[in-house]
Amino acid sequence: MLLPVHIVAGGIAIVLGFVALAVSKGGALHRRSGLLFVYAMLTMGISGSILALRQSLTNANLLGGFMSAYFVVTALTTVRPATAWTRRLNWGALVVAIALSLIEIGLGFKAFASPYGTLSGVPFFMMFFIATVITLAAAGDVRIMRSGSPGARPRIARHLWRMCFALFIAAGSFFSIRARVAKILPEPLTTPAMRALPMALIFVLMFYWLWRVRWGRAPARAACLAALSAVVCATGFAQSGGSAPVKPDPILITLAGQSMIRSDIRVTAPGAVPLIQGLLKGDVVFTNLEAAVAEAGETVHEGRGFLTPPESLDALTTFGFNLLSLSGNHAFDLKVKGIQNTIREADIRKIVHAGTGNNLKEASAPAYLRTPKGTVALIASASGLIAQGGSAAPDRPGVNELRIEAGGKANEATIDLPDAQANTPNREDSQRILQAIRDARGHADLVIVYQHNHVFGNHSFATIFTEGMPERLAPNEWLRKWTHAEVDAGADIVVMHGAPLLHGVEIYRGRAIFYDLGNFIYNVPPTLTYIDEPMNWESAVAYVRFQGKRLQSISFRAIVLNNVGEGQPDIHNEYANNQFLDTRGLPSPAAGARAGYILRRLADASRPFGTKVEITGDTAEVRLKPGN
């Protein structure tokens, strides 16, 4: 309930603030719009602080709410008669200002010391700037309390700049985030330069009125015209990219299915390496590691037991992978030791990875891959079939889990819940993941969000696949809503595994959602017969090209995986690792009729989302609508 109140109050505050700035000062419209602006800002600030406090004590909106309230309250008391009540209010505001300034300075140093010079997407210099403004405001408060009420012109100037800075906070909270602006304004008005224009206009009008208060009408007009011309010129220059438009180089992102790799394929199946390398191209090449790294001598004989040696990571990098999710349901197959092994070995090889960590903060944090064509962020999580104790906690290593609830029951995809209500993501987990996406958006040129999902309905994963239920062929309704929320938060690509088979593709607000890319390397034990359909051995590799932030193209290459490996299988021991297992489920390009069947299945699965996939031979391409 608070969120709609916060949004509406913020919108009203922006409108009323600009009205109060534009009209003649001291008139009835100015007084009424200004007073209503104060009420709207207080509502926005208080509701924002409460919402932020529910998420985290370090959420930036918590400070922003107090800051908004401080500036509008002290601006209002400046033009009101001094009373015992206003003096007490000013003393309280001074304490708030000093506290805010100290906190902002501390956060600024913390951001400065971070690898990217930012904290929650806010650069350190902005924090120091805000701390400076608040410190100067607090110094002004002290001077007023010591010397008494100032003269008419200083009083009006004090009132004016504080109101304007409060309006700047309200406008910045809206216009700084493209996704919010895009919901209301047309695409041409969502560029960084156009979104900066309203905030620049606030300062133009503020300096105009400050100049007029001090010097009069004619100099104020000249100052306003000069400032406005500078803003317009800067905006036009930013829009055009300088004297001539300069387009960023296109970046190619390759997305493969999950890699259930059990050995160093360079050794166990060297003939497969060139075929695999031929499928992987681009600046960013992504997969999910569906195993836990085990050192020599480390084994498991209970639970799932999908283990892989450290050298398998070398094989993945040889194939071309440079971005990994570790948030599979098999990440915990060697318990905490497996989590720590995998992270350590990936770090040794400098492989960018996300989705697990030594605690929840690490597991949920974005990872960043820097390429010559831009920085790409990855946020990874998993839902369903997470082993007991396998989810990360504040003091426990594990997976970044998105818990799913069906009514009041947890849906872990382990048991049937036939009478349960519709699935919904756990609120705490979803807020954490969405905040990570927002944070990543401030650090990266593009944001990839990965989810390893096994919740396809209110039956267990095993039941759905053993019985061949139709739920296995498409995302559950909760997934559509959830992936849309991820895009709204700032995801440029959402990609999933877990089914394990190929699902459809949706283009939502110009962003691609791959509901499941099935398998890429599928060293699955022959004992797991319920995920051994012909479709499990067929998939496609996706090639996604961006021009800056614009989705330029999506194409697919159909692949097949060999069901039968070399040597003899062990059909009774699910923990056996042998030649048969190491050499089955390796990808190669599909051709002819089989490639056509795979791609037509992809096209059919994408059609319900309004996505048209055009097939040409062994490849396919998404027909993007104009404007993507």
C-alpha cells in the first residue's frame, strides 16, 4: 500500500514544485502550490524511508527520505513567523542535517574504496557533493539560530534554494531511472540527456530567482537565458554525440544451455573440442555450471553427487566461456566444501561468476565482465530443488536462492501440492534480487539475469517430468510475472535453465527473456531416466547482439547432444563417473531435418509470447519489432 502512495506523492511533488518555481513569487498560486509541495514531499520522503527500511538499513532511499523532509521543513519555517515551536523544529532539523552529513561522508569514503568507486550504484563524488550541500545547509541553520531571523532577501533566498534542492531530489528519483521514465514518456525522451534536462532546469530556474531576489529583473533574465542556452547546447551535444554521431561497437553475447560437465573434456573427448568451440563465439559467452567442483579424493555417496574436477573449468574456458553462473541445484552436492571449491577454482582462473558465495551478500552480488566493448553484469539465482542447507545465509556459504511459495506453503518442487494456491516468489528474496539488478545497472552497460528454475507448477519436478505433464514445456505463470519485474528493474537479458529442455523466447519492453535454453553439456547419469526424453538431447545456442543498449538481433543455432557415450554405462550406481558418462551429452551442430524440428519447436514455444522466429536452414532469427 505504501508504494503507490510514495509514487503518487512523488509525481505530485514534481508537478507542484515546477508550478511553484514558474509562477510569480508571493502570489496565491505560489503559496498554495508551495504548501502542497511541502506536504507531497513529506509524504514521499516518509513513505520512501519506511519502504527502504523494510529492505535494508543501508538502502539509499532511507537517507533520501530524511533529506527531503529536512529541506522542505527548514524551507517552510524560514518564511513562517518565529515561534517556540518553529525553533524546536529547527533544532531537530539541525540534528538530522548533521547526522545525514556524517553518514553521507562515511558512505562516500566507502564508495571511494570500492572497486568501482560506487555504492549501490551511486558514485562517491555524488555522495561527497550531497554531504557538502547538507553541511552548508546545517551551517546556515546554526547561523540563523545564533543571529536570529535574517532580512527579507536572505530569508527568501534560503527558502528558495532549499525548496529547489528538495525538488531536485524528487525529480532525480524519477528521471534518473530510465525504466520509470519509459512507462510514461515516449522513447526519444528516455535518453540520458533528455532525462537530465528537467533536473538541469530546476537549477536554471533557481539561479534565475536567486539572481532576481538580489539584483532585479533584467540581470535575472540575462542569467537565465545564458544558463538555459548552456543546458540546451550541452543536451544537444550529448544527444548527437559531438560533432558527428558515434555508435558504439555492437557487442555479441552468446548464451548456451546448462553445462552438466563431469570431466576435462579436452582429455576425455578431445575430438569434441573443435565442434564445441565452433558453436561459441562473441564478446560474452555464458553458461551455467551444473556441478560442484571436487578435488582429488573428494567423493559423495548420498544425495545427488554431480561432481566435477577443477580441470573441467579449464575445459570451459578453452571452449570460449568467460561468464559463468554457479547457482545450480547441484552447486551444493559436495555441501559447503563444494561451494568453496568451485568459487576458489573459478577465482584462480579469473572466470567471472555469480550465484554462490561464502555468505548471502556474496551469493546475491552482481559479477562484472569487462570487455573492450563494454561491461556486462551477471546476477544469478536458483529456485526449487535446493538441498537443505544449500541456500546462502548471512553467515553460511551457499546458493542465492529465490524461494517460491504456493499460498502459505513453500514450493521447493520436491513434493506435489495439488490443492495449493498459485506460485509467487518470496518477498524477501525477490526484493534482494531486484535490488541487485538495480545496483548492477549503475555499474554495467548491459545486465544479464540468470535463474536456474525447477518450479513449473504445483507438482514436484520429478512428477512433472516422469508423467510427461504439459507444465514441463512452458514457464509457469509466476515466471512470466517475475521475469517482467526483473526487466523492469533493469535486466537487459533474462536467461534460464533447469527444465532441462528448450522453452520459448519473449521480447518484453525491448529486452529478451529466454525461458529455458535446455542443455549444452549433458553428462547426466543413466539412472536419471525421468529426464531422458529425446527433447532433452536437443537444444539451441542463442546469439544476442546489442548496439549500445538497443537489442539489435537474436539468432539461434540448433544443436544435438549424443545420448550414448563411449564405453559401458553403470545403470545401477548413480555416483559412478566413467568413460560413458564423460563422453555422453556433448554438443554438435544439428543439420537437415533434425535442425528444422528443433527450431520449429522453439518457434512454436515462442509464439504464445508474441515472438516470431523465422527459420532458415539450420539457424533461426527472432523478428524484432521496429524500435527495439
